[in-house]
Amino acid sequence: MSSSTPASNSTAWTANVVSAPVASPSPWRRTWLRFKSQRLGYWSLVIFVALFALSLIGEVLCNDKPLVVRYDGHYYFPILKVYPETQFGGDFPAKTNYLDPYIRSRIESNGNFAIYPPNHNYYDTIDYFAVRPFPAPPSSSNWLGTDQFGRDVLSRLLYGFRVSVLMALALTVSGVFFGVLTGALQGFYGGRTDLIGQRLIEIWSSMPDLYLLIIFASIFEPTLWLLFILLSMFGWLVLSDYVRAEFLRNRSLDYVKAARTMGLSNWQIIWRHVLPNSLTPVITFLPFRMSAAILSLTSLDFLGLGVPPPTPSLGELMQEGKNNLDAWWISISAFSALVVTLLLLTFMGDALRNALDTRNRGSAFGGAK
């Protein structure tokens, strides 16, 4: 009668462990790990998302209306609803100015109270009770000073950053949609479709977009929707060339021929097979497209062709800094915000490009090579 020894049991257990399959991470998880190993790009993403999240709750951070008011035993929420000043002991049935010293004294008397945001200024709030002429330098009530109209610079930076990023995201989505659509059709079908498409794109790209913007701005009143439409007309051209090149390369590979043999239609082959394998330039393009969109919007606002006042804008702040060179706080604040935003997007784009680089496939769990 034979019995297994402890050494043989240990050897068998070790062999079972060694022979057990080890689950490898998915391709997208490997890409994320490579991106995360790019410390500069990863922390740029974290900081950018945090700043964007703060801008989305700007009404809670920078507002001339209290968040909550308790007056005569009742609770009011001015941030959500407009109340007349007669509601708080005022004389006129007009919209309440909660920065008025008389209204504030009424709200904060006899056990009443109000909870204000950290910054008591909205992006269009004018300080009518200021003791210094405009533009005023930084103070306890205006942390980054005021512009030439008496509006708080910090509030306009926060809301201007939100407008710029939201516009950049919308332009990026539209540019990706039209760029992928045109590039995929040209690259997949080739031949006469590619030839005609390329000639039309060359004609369209040769049109002076700045002159068109000036013409339309002189005919129509500039709005965010008009700027979005005009900028979207030219934002897809660069991406279209990259997608076209990827589709031209992938359409002749064996997996496309196998899909045709199995009876799949052209749209099924494009959507299921060719497009997923052509997304590398699209994803890498996103941060740089956002940077270009923010620069375009800032440039138009600086030239006076952008969003109408009093819409907050980084370009409009830079124009005010140019017109008021002695008010150094305006120029420094607007320039710093623009530079930091573009740097964060550039670092994110570089890290994303390195993470998607096929030469780094072997460094999924370490630093990018």
C-alpha cells in the first residue's frame, strides 16, 4: 500500500498552480494601465476633470444669491427661485439684490440668516457699492479683482472656463462624427468615391474660415449656436485624413476578406471590424482637438467676433486686459487660465498617444517606453 509523501503533494500543488491559466487584462484595460503609468498625463487628467467639475457647480461657488435664506421663520432658496425684495422687507417689487446693504441687514436681523457661496459674485454682477474705481485690484470681496465694468474676474474665469470646455467638447464630438464618417467612406470604398471626396475636401479646406466668420458676424448677431455651426464646418478636416488612411490600410487585410466571405454587408464590416481597429488616431486626436477648439473660441472672443456680452469668456477677459494694461490682474488671470488649460490638454494628449502606441504593447504594467 503506497502513500504520497509531503514532498510529492507539494510538488503536485505547485504544478497545478503553475499550470493554472492567468487571466490577462483586456486591451482597453492594458491601454488604461499604460496611460496611468504616464504620471504627467494622468495627473493632468485628474486636475482637468476636477476643474471642470468645479465649473459645473459654479452657481454654488460664485453667485450673488444666497444658497439658503431663513426669514421670519420661513426658508427660501434664491439660487433656485427669484424673489422680490418686498419678500424680505424691501420697498420695491423688483428682483432682490442680495448684496444691497439694506437687504442684507434685513435678512441678517431678528434671528434671520443667509448662507452665501464662498464668492459673493456672479459672472455679470456689478459691484455698485464698491469704494474703489474700476478696474479694482484684488481684495477680500473680489479675490482676483474686477474688470473695467466692475465684474468679478474670478467668477468670469470660472464660468468662462465652463463655456470654453463645453463648447470644445461639442466641437470635438461634431468633428469626430463628420471626420470619421467622411474618412471611413473614402477609405473603405476608395476609387471614385475617394477621388471625388478628396477633391471636395481640398476645395472646402482652401476656404478662408476666418473671413467667413467675419462675414457671418457682420450679418447675424453672434451666438453660441452660430459659433458652434461655423466652427463645426471646418473642425473635421484634419481627422478625416487620419481615418481615411487607417481605412485604406485595414480594408485590404485578411479579416476584412474573411468577413466578406462570410456574407457580411459593407456597413457591418465597417461598424464591427474596420472602425474598432481604426480608432487609435481618433482617440489620440481628442485632447488636441479640444485645445484647438478652445484656442479658436478664445481668439474669436478676443477679436470681438465671439460670444455676445455679458457671456463670460477667456478671450473677452484677455481683450479687457489689453485695453487696461495697468490692471495687471486681469491679463495675468486670463493668460494663466488659458495656459494651464492648454498645458493640461497637451499633457493628456501626449500620454494618450504613448498609451496607444503599438511599440508600448509590452509595457502594459510598467512605464511607457
